[in-house]
Amino acid sequence: MIRILHTPIGTMIATADAHGITSLDFTDETLRNADSEHPLLLRLEEELREYFEGKRKTFTLPLNPRGTPFQKAVWETLRTIPYGETISYAQEAERFGNPKAVRAVANANGRNPIAILIPCHRVIASGGGIGGYSGGIWRKEFLLGLESFS
């Protein structure tokens, strides 16, 4: 099931299966037959709208990202970062339970299939720099700005 979502930071494509949201990513493609009325995707659209309006700080949807056991564990660590807060990649590796795995943790962040709901945008470089973001640095800056003013 696929649904195209329009957000203030661009078009996103969302997918779901019977167990939850499987992906949410930015897209420049024009897709046909991508307007599933699946209840999870409709709820996702509503919760994202509320998030961008500053009315939602947590998401209630079940997630079912596809990845390795290591990646899934890293993504669960990301979900513990509170709205409006940031941590460094080193702090994330520490929270994950392996302070020496900074590079592997950062790599798993880059493969996060569910943008925003699994908040990899809340991880910044140790020196205070913005760090990377697969959706584009300007989107990461927008999301961090949105969360810091809500």
C-alpha cells in the first residue's frame, strides 16, 4: 500500500503493510496508483499534518521498518530522543550500548526508512554541526527549527 503525502518540506511517499508503516521518504517522482486509502496511511497523513502545524510531538502509529537486526535496534534508539532535543552521534552510540560503534550507528541512521517518525534528524555532529541527512540538510534544519519553536 502506497500513499503520496504533501508536506511543507516536499512530497513524501509512504508505504505500509498489515503490521505498520514500512517507509516514509522524500520523493521527486510522480507516481500513479499511489493513493491507498489504508487506515494506517490516512492516520499517518493526519499525524504528519498535525506535526507540521506544531500540534503533535509524538506519533502513535505502529512501525514496521525493514532492516537488519542491528539497524532496527539503532532505529529504536533513535525513537528515544525526545521531541525538540538533539544528541550527537557519539551520544547515540552510547545510548545504543556500544560507544565504539559511532560509525556503524551513523551508517544505520543513514539507512533509516521512516523519516521523521524515526527521528534521525535529531542527531547532530559532536562539534555541534548539523551533520548529515539523507533527505537534505535544508530539510533537517527545517525539522529542527520546527521542533525548537513548538
